[in-house]
Amino acid sequence: MTTYGLPYFLEDKTGRLSGSEFVDIHDRLRLTYRLSTDRSSSHTAFMIYNTSSHISHPSFLQALVALDFGPGHALGTVSFSSKICLPMKKYLVKVSSKGRFVSVFYLFIASDSQEYFWSWRSQANQEWTCTNTSGYLTAYYSLKTPGEPQYEGSSGCSLTIEESFGHLAPEILASLMILRHMSEYNL
């Protein structure tokens, strides 16, 4: 893939946990987060697909990641390409730092075997911020700025992923959606 020196600016089309498309403003990447179970089911499953236009046959048959939430919005499992299935609580682990200021982070290990940490509102204008063990910014999720006008077909929310971490975009999105789910349902 061509390197542009620009992060992926993924516009969150709906801003909702019930499903959305995350579309890079430069059309380099498009991820779809889609509900895949009937709403009357005892659990709720979502799939993440790469639906980028440069893929010759974008297929909704092969999900990159599956998130399966339990009854009553409980955390369930996360699966990657049907090969690895983990309980969400083991995939995304709550960690508290000690010291002068107590901070809470959520740690996950990505497919590159590296640890990544999500923090909530640790940076200005970032709802969720993801860094690696070296402290490098890898991604962040921002909400629509208060007072900003409504945009046709957009929530005003965005997920920004540094270009060198683009290969982890499905995992970054999956971990973010789990965190947003946990926050929404006070888990």
C-alpha cells in the first residue's frame, strides 16, 4: 500500500453503537461495523468488514472481526477471522497506574504482538486515545465539536489512526467499539 505521510481520518458516519461506516476522507480505507443478529436475540453480534473501494470484490462474507455481546448488553467474546476467540474481558484488560495520579487504561495485545493502551479523555479534544508501550500516539476517537454544524450523512465523530498503524485498523476499531459499549452500558 502507498504511504502518504498522513493519518487515516476515518469519518464515523452515524456515531452510533448500533452500526456505522468508518470512511477515510482520502478514500484509502473503509471499515463497516454492522449488526449481524436479530434484535430479538439473547445476544448481539457485530461484524467488522473491510469495504474499501480499492478491494476488487469487497465481500460481506468474510468478517475481519466479530464482536458478540451477551444478554443485557454484557461483554461477550471477540473473534478474529474465525481463528482466535477471546472473552472481551481478557482481550481488553482494565489496568490502573500507580503513582501521584491514578489513571485507568485499557490494554489489548494486537496481532503484531505489541501492547496498546486506550485512555478516556486523556488528551484535549479526544474522547478515547490509544498509545503503544513507547507512548506513541497510534489512534484516537473524537466526538463532534459542540456548536459545530450538522453535516449531511455524517455524525461529526471520527477515528484517526496513524498511518504506520493502519494495518491494525480493524483491531483498533474493535477495541474502541468494545470500550464505547462498556461506557454506554456502565460495564
